[in-house]
Amino acid sequence: MKKRIQTSVTLDKETIDWIDEQISQKVFASRSHAIEFCIHRMKEKKF
């Protein structure tokens, strides 16, 4: 299992509201899960 390091991010209210809605719909388990998922998707993308 990879070691996790705690950090923080500042996001606008609209983004937090969207993430919270996705959590309510069971798309993500938590805010951390949503952010980590999006970062992993960006890492896979070739620019």
C-alpha cells in the first residue's frame, strides 16, 4: 500500500458543491477520493 501524506487544497464553492453532490450520488466516497481520482485521470492524460 502506498504511503499517504495529508495535504490541503482550497477550492471555490461551486467545485465543493459539485464534489459534495457526487458524494451524495455515491460517485465518490469522500472529497479526498474525488480529488485523488481527478488527479490520477490527469496523470494518465498525454498533453
